[in-house]
Amino acid sequence: MLEIRPTDEKDLSTLSGIYVEAYNPLNIGEEWTDQTALRMLKHFYEVQPDLFFTAEEDGEIIGCIVALIKPFWDGYHLTDGELFLSPQHQKKGVGKKLIQHMFIAALEKYQAVSWDTFTHNIHEHPLKWYKSLGFEEIHEWTMISGNIKDVLEKIEEVDKI
């Protein structure tokens, strides 16, 4: 039987292993370890524990959803979210139930109006799945990323000219 419940700090170690198991095989340019995944999940837990939910099936932790809340021009947005399930529990409706659970909690507590998050587009899944739920791809936005040391070095080079 599936249960979605608030995440407890003691769940984070198990969830970090599931995160590695779910993401590393996708070859999307991220190399997670149990330690790096645990560090990220601990951060979410410390910052926004009230929007961190774990899915269990028959007492076994199988995945979770978490997002941060941010005030925005039109209300509160869920941002920087993570949704992941162990591979053997994917495509069974658990992800939809996790999103539904978090959205209801975010509406009740924060009157949240949107979830703005990133997903990769290397593979058809999960973008196609998110779109099937009513999410839209925003073509006007581009995610940017910069290595901090490289950017600082570039700024120093430009300032010397």
C-alpha cells in the first residue's frame, strides 16, 4: 500500500541512495554520490521541511518530492524542486500522487500559484510526462550556469582591458 508522508530526517540517507540510483544512469552530465545527494537533501530538509514528502510502499521508502517556496510578483511559487523515485517504482502513478500531495500542501499553507523547476531534455522522459500533467515548457527562459572561478577570472580579464 502506498503512503505519502512528511519526510523525516532519518529518511534522508535512504533517499540519497535512491537519488543516485534514479539519476546517474540517465547520463545527463551529473555524477551523484550518496554523500553529495545526502548533502543536497539535507539542505532542502533544513530550509523547507514542510514541503518535503516521502513515498513508501509497504513500508519501503521508494522516493520523494521537495521544493522551496519563494515570494514572487504574482504570489508564492514552488521553486528548485526535486521529484525522484527508485527506477523499479516509476511509471506506476506515484510521481503524480507526490505532486498532488505537495501541491495541496503548498496551496493550503502558502496559497502557492506555480511550480517553477528545471528538468533535463536529453531524454523524452520526464519532460513529456510533465507536459501530460499540464506543465508548460517556457521557451523564453534559458537556464544559465557558470563556474564561479572561471567567471571571476573572466571579469578580471575584462576589467584589465
